[in-house]
Amino acid sequence: MRSLGEATVPWNSTYYPASMKNLPAEEREKAIAIANALLESGCPESQAIRIAIARAKQWALAKGGRQV
């Protein structure tokens, strides 16, 4: 995550962790939103990324957008 002085800049559709680059666009957007929320709640960055990707994949499966 980028930092500007004391403020942190959350991830967005053009700046996100490399581990999210192969996710389908809609799933990646969901993972970004989840990761940003986790970071705001104090979750460590590496943990937030892993959790966000897993939850976004679960979300996509539940809505029928991802094949296993």
C-alpha cells in the first residue's frame, strides 16, 4: 500500500496487490473493497490481502460467477 506521510492510500482498480492481478475484474474489485475494509479495521496488510482474495472467491462462487 502506498503511503503519503502519515496517511495511507487504499488500493483501487488501477493500484492493487500483485496477487490480485489474475482475478477476474469483478472479483478483483470485490477483493480490493474487502482488503481496504480490513486495513481500516487494523488488519495487517499481508493478512488482509489473503483474506480478501479468499472472500472474493467465495463471493463469486455464491453468486455463480466462478467455476471450480
